[in-house]
Amino acid sequence: MKIHTLDDEILVPGKLEDVFAFFQDPANLAKITPPSMGFRIVSTDRRMREGLEIEYRVNVLGIPMLWKSRITGYQPPFQFADEALVSPYRLWRHTHSFRDTGNGIAVSDHVEYALPLYPLGEIGLFLVKMQLRQIFSYRRKVLLELLGRV
């Protein structure tokens, strides 16, 4: 298995606690996910905490599928992490970090992921990286609309 990483950061205005509250609400994930992904939360328990499991329906590269994540770390208002239990990836770990820079709140994402069927699955790496770049680009655009620019 080969692990790939993705890092992204955006600076938004506001109070650390308010920005964290926006991100810890699973319902807001639908707002910052491209509509083409058909994102829909299936789970009814949405109270963020370590151990919470959340099920989604999502389209990945045009294929509808179930995605199930577990919150593996929860340190409000600074960080939370989730790991996919069911997804198209062999590994998906996503750490969301928040820090007050004095000029706004830095919202950082660190994703570790591995494609299935290594080494054959690496053939699709280009498409996966392209889709992830599009997802995070859309996310930054919408976050600036929803939370404002610094």
C-alpha cells in the first residue's frame, strides 16, 4: 500500500470557536462539497464526539457509494480527525485543524489516503488527485462565500 497526502489551508474571519462549530456540524459538509458528488448524510446521530460514526451517500468519480467514517480524534476548538471505515479508498485519514493567526482563523486539512488494489490501483492516481483538487478548490470557494474573506 502506498500512502499519498493532500494538504490544504484557508484563512477565514471569525472566532476560533465559531469556525470550529461550523466544521464540526456534519450537516455543513454537504454545503462545502461539490453538488456533483451527490453528498447526503444517512446517519441520524450527528453530535460530534470521538467515536461518532457517520454514514454518507456520495458519488466518487461518478459512481454512487456508501462512505462511513469514524471520528478518531476530537479536541475542540483546535482539531478533529476522521477515518473512513467504508470508502473507495484502502486508507482515508483526514485531520481538520484550526488556529487563530491574529489575522483570521487558519483552517487546515491534512489527508492521508491510499488507493485500493496496490500497485494496480495506482493507475487511477492522476484522476483521484484531480478530483481531490477540484473538491478542495470548491470547498475554499464556498467557505469564502459562507464565512467571508480576511
